Amino acid sequence: MAELGLCSRREADEWIARGWVRVNGQVAAMGLQVLPQDRIDVDRAAQGQQQQQVTILMHKPMGYVSGQAEDGHTPAVALVSQRTHWKGDASRTRFSPAQLKGLAPCGRLDIDSVGLLVLTQDGRVARQLIGEDSTVDKEYLVRVEYPTAGGVVAADVQAAFPREGLARLRHGLSLDGQALKPAQVEWQNPEQLRFVLQEGKKRQIRRMCELVGLKVVGLKRIRIGRVTLGSLPVGQWRYLGPGERF
């Protein structure tokens, strides 16, 4: 069911436990082996439950972790409340505390980084953004410094930074013993790079930059797939609209 994109694995288990799934007309038992030619039907109650699930877009500020609370730092989900709901949200969805249940981040954005963070109750969205086969682009603006010989920081990083370093950022680096996928990396101005990645290893951009001698001093995610941060204020959030797709 998860592979067909009907739901997440956790949802599949819940639906089966509730008797909402039939295989070839028979109520499915947990652990039932299904073959390609078998017919899977899902009760309308499950579809109704899915339609009530929300996906939230947040402009995460510095000082918040994207996932579970750690080392005394507050998780970004703690910012989701009626008070921080952006007044410019064009969706008609009304906030309810029930929407916080099972609301989980889709992808990392470390404590020192800001920008677009997706939180969702919908397993289909999570699979699309962070599943093993995900091909959704994530775009970042990254301010960097380049310490030259003697520890002097270059005034014009773009001019001082070797071209081969930029080529390595695009393709040729490895992290944790694994080669990274090709990335789009280009200069936006003399101190800022634009990264577009299709993966999200822990502190990936910062570690990539370290490998070529750059120091990240600011990192902001501005786009995930076709959804952009836009004018969403720092520390506020909005709902993913019914017509928006990643």
C-alpha cells in the first residue's frame, strides 16, 4: 500500500487493524502477503481520515531543531499555534490542536539554519519528500567565507575561491563513505552560493563546504520542489494549499 502511494506504512498498519482494507474482497489480516495481481480496496473512512490530515509550511528561525527536542533545544513544531499562523495564509483551513498529533518534519534543517521547513501528518507527503526514492529538489542560499593563507578572510570570496573547488561541490565529494549525488551550485553574488540538492544528509551543505575550504556563515532554504518560502515571515507558518504540489 505504501509502495502504491496510498498511505504511509504506519497508516497501512492502522487501516488494516481497523478493518478498512480488503484484498480481493476479503478483510485483510495483518501481515498478509499480497501479489501483484491481487486487488486492494480501501474503505472510505480511511480516505476521509486522510483528507483531514494537514501539511504545514514554516519559516524556521535559528535556535530551533527541526526534529525531536535535543540538548535542551526546542523543536520547531512548538512554534505551531494559532498565534503564529500567518495572516497572509490563503487557505481556508482553520487551526485545531488535533492537527499537532503526528505532525512530523520532512527533512532536516539544522539549528543554525533558517527557511522553509515542512511538517506533515500525511505519510504520502513524507514519502515524497524524504523517501529513499525521492527526487524532489531542495534549494538553499548559502553565505560563505574563504580564509586564505595566513587566516585572512577573502573580501571577494567568488574571485578568491578556485574554480576546481566549485566543480567539486557540484560533483565529486563524499560524506560518511558515500559519494554524493550531483548538485547544482552557482554563485549568486561574491559572498553567496545557491545550492540545489536532491538529498539531505546531516549538515550536508556545511560539511561539503568544509571539504573545499569554505566556511558557512548563513544558510537559508527557500524552496522544496515547486513550493517556495515566498514572503512567509520568520517564526510563522501556513498550510499547504489544496492546489499546491511539491
